[in-house]
Amino acid sequence: MVDTIKNQNSSENDDKDLNPPVVNFKSVRESKGLTLKDIYRSTRISITNLAAIENSDFHLLPPPVFTKSFIKIYANTLGVESASTLARYEQYLETLNTAFKDEEIKKPPTPARVNYRRLVWVSLILVVTIATVFLFSSYKSEIDILKDKTIQPADDNKRDIKSNIPDPTEAAMKDPENTAQSTTDTQAEQPAKDAEHTPDIQQQQIIASQQLVSTQRDVKEQYPITMQARELTWVRITLDDKQPHEILLQPGEKIEKSATDFIIDIGNAGGIDIVFQGKSLGILGKQGEVVHLKLP
């Protein structure tokens, strides 16, 4: 019986060690006569985040890397331990992970996303390429036809002259003026026939060049963006239709990107400078504040 009581007491003590009482930051702060504004002045943690820590509203806090740091700083400022509050925050994160895993199990597999924008551009480029090749081949075949038509009448004229004039030397001796006039007329016919087809060729060249210029104008412009951290700052950025990726910028670290569309989540609005298209976006918010941007 005595052993049973001892075992129960030891198990209760173990439970107390595993689950130490959570420090009430609000009660400690009020007992010291401090306000949230006083804590903000000394820690530079926003009043919103301080209140969320006191009330255990963890869903209102920024990403874990910042929240854990805020809890430690707040506890040190009040002169209390932070382990119990951090343990409760870790339990909150585990519940999120469990819920997320359950949701993934229940969620049916989503079909692969089709990049329609890329498909449209590839189709457009193929159409322009085919049209250019077709115009070039048509232009070349028409030139060949013109050459054949130009050479054939000249050959026919030569045959007619040979059949009708038995001796060109005698005809020239008898009527030199008519012979010279006939030669001049034959030479003048050649440029006139070539000139008839020149406008059609020039028109096709103009149409092909206009199509190429129109295609180049349809290409969307890409915008440059530069982000430089003044303090430790978490950033999640999505470029166009690509997958988002997260970056933890150290103080002084700078990244440069370029895309058509930007979706940016910032965990410390007061600790980063952003320059978009050569212009600064100014102060985005307070230190520790989470902001969301969509550019342009």
C-alpha cells in the first residue's frame, strides 16, 4: 500500500516536471506597473504581437522563427523564464502539423496544373514561325515563276526571228533602221514585265515584317525588384505562376529578382527596404509586423 502511494506521488511529480506552469506575462507585467507601450519601447516588439503572446493567440503571430525570438525577449524583459511559454507554442505548432497531415490524407490528389500562359506563347511562336516560312517559300516560288516566264518569251522570240528572217545579215543590210528599232523594242519589254510583279513582292515583305513587330509588342514586360534587409527578415515570394519560396534575409543581405507578377509576404515590415522599377516603396510597416504585397 505504501509503495503504491509512493508510486502515485512520484508519477504526479514527474507530470509536474513535464508540464511546468505557464508564466502569465500579463500578470507579471501589471505587477511591475508596466504597460504594453513600455515593453514596446524597450523591446521594439509591436503591441499587437505582445498582446497575442500574453493571450496565447498564437495564430496572430508571425512565422515561428520570429515568434520564438519575441517570446524569449519578452520573458527576459520581465525577468521570468520562457521555456513553459515556448513549450505551449510548440504544442500549438504540432496541432497545426497534425491538422495539415490529416487534411492532406483526406484531400484528393489534385490534377497537375497546366500553364496556359506558356502554352499560348508557344502556340503563338509556332504560328508566327510557320507563317514566316510560308511567306518566304511563296516569295521564293514566285520569283522562280517570274524567271521562267521571263526566259520563255525571250526564247520564243528568238525562234520566231530565226524562222521569219532567213539571213539576219541580209535584213540588216536592206533595212538597218527597222532592224535597230526591233532590237530596241525587244530589250524594253524585259524591264516592263519585271516591274509588273515588283509591287506584289514588296507587299508580302511588308506584311511579314508587320507580323514580326506585332509579335514582339505582345511580349509582356518584366519588372525588376530589389529587396535589402536592415534587420533579420523572413520573406516568402512568388514569381509569376511559379512555386513560392521562403528566404530568411540577414541584416545587410540583398536579393534581386525580375518577373511579370510578384506576390510577397514579409514577416518584419520595418526591417526591409524594397525598390520596385527603380523606385523605393518606402516604410512598409512596423518592426515585427507582417505585410502582404502584390506587384505591380
